Amino acid sequence: MKLLDKKTSGDLTKLIIFIVVTTLATGVLVATIGNISLSPKKTYKAEFVDATGVVKGDDIRIAGVKVGSVQEVEIKDRNRALVTFKVEESTPMTEATNATIKYRNLVGQRYISLTVDPAGSDDELGEGDTIKVSKTSPALDLTVLFNGFKPLFQALSPADINQLSYEIVQVFQGEGGTLESLLANTASVTSTLAERDEVISSLIDNLNLVLDNLGDRDQELSQLILTFKTFVGGLKDDSDAILDSLDQISALSVQTASLVKGIRSPFVEDIKQLRRLTKNINRNKAELDRALQVLPIKLTKVGRTAIYGSFFNFYLCNFQGKVRFPGNVTVPVNYNTGTPRCDLG
């Protein structure tokens, strides 16, 4: 029983040692892969005009080496983004430090790269200080960039597009060492164009046909150009006469405007009275129509009466008027002659 206990104790000791060693090895591996540092850290802030894609936990890097991580992203003054991050205490942070958001990969992950402006001040930043917006740069807008490369991407396969896109991002972010790879991927575009030489050849043949037709009509084209040149030259020679005529037209328009201005008020009044006349005619159109129908008959009868040897007799039945005396005194006059003929109606 004691021997069994001794063996069990030995196995337990080995198990504990294995667990401890494995845990330490795993911790070292995690710290190495994750670039985890246990050194003291300081907190700083950076103000960006656009911090799209930056989230808590993103890396803070200097020359590609992780020196810290993002702690918080918040809005400042409604149109700016304030990023709070921690870096190792040994990391130099001065007034010359610039912060740039860069793409970590094409999936959209970001990281913030810290660089030093040689022309900047060497004054150190205090813990909690903010890197001004003038010393920060947002991430490259891939949407605008890739829209510009859209015609190029149409000639590539999906794999080539992914590779070329990654190289473009690396080049535009100043990562370096990728220009050669970018050119290599661009070479695949020229290969694709070479595979479509039949389409290009057909285009050139059609263009040659158009140029041949123009060449066959070079005399007509030359004559057209000469005629147009003569026309332009004639306009130039007659420029004075044309300008004088324009001056006369301008003077005529001024005179016409003054004429219209003089008759404007009476003309407007005439239009108003004409409108009243048309309204009266419209109200009495039935009576007017009947009068126009009867008028020829009456004129015929009057004509027969007025022929040679016939006479018209006129009788004054009633006289009405007003007599105005000095002193602006007006007396109405209404006189009935009493003529018997008037009673016959």
C-alpha cells in the first residue's frame, strides 16, 4: 500500500511538472505570436477626421512592430473621431509624432502607425495628451481607389484582382518592397490584352477603313476647309459693317422701346375698354344676332323709300338737355313739342 502511494505521488508530481511546463510554454507562445508585452504602458489620444474601421484592440505599431493597442474610439465635436490608445512606456512620444490609420489586410482590419516628422518638435507628450488632427491621417479610401481601377479589374480573374488589390494598398500606404510585385501583377493585364488581339486587330481594321474613306475624299474635305476659311475671312472683312448694323439694330430697338413706352398707358386703357365692349357684346349676342338678321330687310325698305320722288318726314317730339349759366349753375331742360304725329308712335 505504501509502494502504491509512492508511485501515485511520483505520477502526480510528473503531472504537475508537465502542466506547469505546458502552461509556461503556451504562455510564451501566445505572448510571442500576439506580440504581448507586460511592460508598463502610457495612455495617449489621437484626433482623426475619419476613423472608419478602427475598433478596440487594433494594433499601435512603429515600423511594423506592435507597441500598444487601441482602447476606445469616440466622437468629438460631432465631426471628428477621438482614439484613445496605450503604448509601452519606453515608446518615444513627442510633438513630432504622426499617427496614420492603415489597412492591415483586405478584410478591412486596421492598425495605427506612429511615425516621427523630422521637422517637428522634440518636446515629449505628457501622458493623456492628444495628437492634433493636423498630425493624423485617415485610412486610404479603397472604394474610390478601386472604382478608378474598375476597367482594369474587368480584365483580371478574381485571384489576380485580390492579389493586385493587396499590392496596390501596400504601395499607396508606403509599405515599400511591393512595387515590383505590383508591376508583376500589372503584367498579367498586358497578357490578357494580348489574348484579345483579334478584337484589337478588328478595331484597327475598321479604323483603317474609316481613314481610307477620308483619304478618298481628301479633295472634297480640302475644298470644304477652304470654303469655310473663305467664309470666315469674309466675315472678318465685313466685321465693321456687321458691327455697324448691330449698332443700328440696337438704336432701332431703343426707338421702338421709347415709342411703345409713349403709347403704353393709352394702349392699356384701350384694351380695358375693348374688354368691356366684348363683354357687352357677349351678354347681348342673341339680340345683336337678331338685329343683324333683320338689318338687310330694313335697309331694303329704307332704300325703296329714298328713291327719286319720295321724301322723309322727321318730327321733333321731345327735347331734353342742360343749360349751364355763369357761376357753374346748370338748369335741366325737358320740352315736349306736342306734335300730333308723335302720338301715333
